[in-house]
Amino acid sequence: MKDHTKAIISGSFAGAFGYTLTLPLDYIKQHMQNNVSFRSILKNTSLRNYMSGGLIGISTITPQMAIKYLSFQQFNQVIDNKMGAAFCAGLVDGAFLGPILAMQSFKQMNHQMKIKTEWDIVRWNYGRLMVPMALRNGVYTSIVLGGYFTVKPKDTSFIQNFAIASALNIPGTI
């Protein structure tokens, strides 16, 4: 299998799998950032609400991660720095697909909002959403993806890779 095909497939599956597992946590985070208590969220939220915005997110995160991994692979060939290559890859995926992920957040915060309304918000605010999302993704990706390839030993198991990526996700998210 060619390297770019492997990057696209592995990025897509990694993104879809990770996104699906963490969607309920993202829902809780979104609401706690808006001063809703953890206890209130647990008491008043159905399983369906925890998965709000999931369809939008999964349809975006899958190509986003494919773009991110493929971009990282390409930048890594011309930039002799894993963190720099990862930052550039994050800029690329954040500029193109980051604002669409804002639609997922809109859906999580307002379950009744229609996709057309969400799309109109993103469409009319794309310029204002693109730069911050691209920079955020650049920093996040440089920490998670660049850090991963910087600190990981040559031979690692799936569990070791998962632990490294998970540990780097904490400072990346912060």
C-alpha cells in the first residue's frame, strides 16, 4: 500500500474512532463551559443528547483526519522538524474543515437548531472562524502529532501508541 493511501486510511479510521468515543465527553465539556453544572448535565441529559452533532462531526472528522495525516506526511518531507510539519498540517485541516466542526458545537448547544441554520452561521462567518480554527488546529496538531512522532520509541505496541497519543492530547487540548 502506498504511503499516502495508508495515511488517508489510517487518519480516517483514527479520526472516526476517536471522535465517536469522545463525543459524550465533548458534550459535557461544551455545557460546563457555559456554566451548566456537571450534576445537572448527568441528571437532565439523555443518551441521544450526548450524541448531538455526531453525524455532522463524524462526516467532517473523517476527511479532516485524512487531510491532516496526508498533509503531515507531505510537510514532513520538506520540513525537517516533526513539530513544524505537524503545525502546518494542522493549519491546512483547520482552515478547510475546522469551521464545519463549529456546526457540531452549535448542535450540542441547541438540539433544536436545524442544519441549514448552522450552515448559514458558518457560511456567513467563515472568514472569522477560519483563522482561529486554523491556528488552534496548528498548535493542537503540533503538540499531539508532532509530539507523538518526536517522543515515541521505534517499536511500539498499539497500547503504547494509544497511551502516548492520549497523554499528548491533554496539553494539546489545553
